[in-house]
Amino acid sequence: QHYLDFFFPGALTMIVLFTAIFTMMSVIEDRKAGFLLSVLVAPVSRSVIVLGKVLGGATLATLQGMIFLVFAPALGVRFTLASFGMTVLVIFLMSFSLTALGFIIAWPMDSTQAFHAIINLFLIPLWLLSGSLFPLSGASMWIRLLMRVNPLTYGTEALRSLLFPGSAAKDLPLSTNFAVLALFTLVMFGLSFVVANRRSTKPAA
């Protein structure tokens, strides 16, 4: 059971992370196809454009996470209506914040290869230092510090608390995890809006 306490929430976090980040590659593809320019000149607020793009990617990542969640009862997870709702909320907050992060990275770029290079540089470390493979309490001091500043840690811990409430592997209270995750979501969406408004459109040749 102790191994599953780490494997299942960690695998769920990884699925959400990769799906959310890589959906934003469509921003670069839309720019190349000229579709993004057409959207930007439309008489709508850029905040609506950013929200629509991020929400679309977050919805896809949330659905991917919920598909994986179907296997939870086979591992001994027993949901109540409240715990299931809170689990879905955590998955959505993780999906939304990470999709917004992917948007921030993808928006200034014109090359999918550059996007892949930057994402691969910190995507795996972000996941490895999220408490998906080893507990926060068992890490050395400098690793523990990195894990505490990694917002993904709080999403993983929240999932572990909800899926395995009796787990001895929990290191942070659920209220703290929710608060940090919600704050990270708001910051990432705010930054994505700022980045979208600072993007200068190149004139056509």
C-alpha cells in the first residue's frame, strides 16, 4: 500500500503535467498557420483569448487525468462524493496552472523545436521534485527546499491526501496544498495574460 501511495498520485501528476504543457504547442502551430493573427485582430479582449486557449488545454488534461482516475478503485481507493469532487478540483487546478505555464513558454516562440528543448530541460526535474517518487520528509535539506518551492509538490500532496487519507507518506496539510495550488493557478494565469499583451505582432513581409 505504501508503494501505491507514491505510484498512483505520482503517475496521475505526470499525466496531467505532460498533457497540459504539450497542448500549448498548438499556440506555435496556430501562429505558423496564420490562425493566431486572425484571432488577435478580432474585436475581443486578449484576456478572453488567453482564457479560452488555456481552458481548452486544461480541460483536455483534466479529462486525461480523470480517465486514469478510473483505475483508482482497483487499487483500494474509496471515494466519497466530497473526496471525488475535491480530487477532480485538484486535477483541474493542476491542469489549468500547468497549461498556463505552457502558454507562457509557447507564446513568444516561433519554433516547436525550441519549445521542446526548453520544456524537456525542466519538465522531468519538475516532476521528479514533486514528491512523486520520494517523500518530502525523507529528502536532504537542499532537495527539500527545491521541493517546497516546486508548486507541483502541493498538487501531488493534495492528491495523495485525498486518494490515500490514511497514508503515512503525507507531509503537508490538505488546506496548505489547496491554498498554494490555487495561488499558483492565479499567478500563472495572470502571467499568461501579461505575456500575451506584451507580444508584438511582426508585420507581414
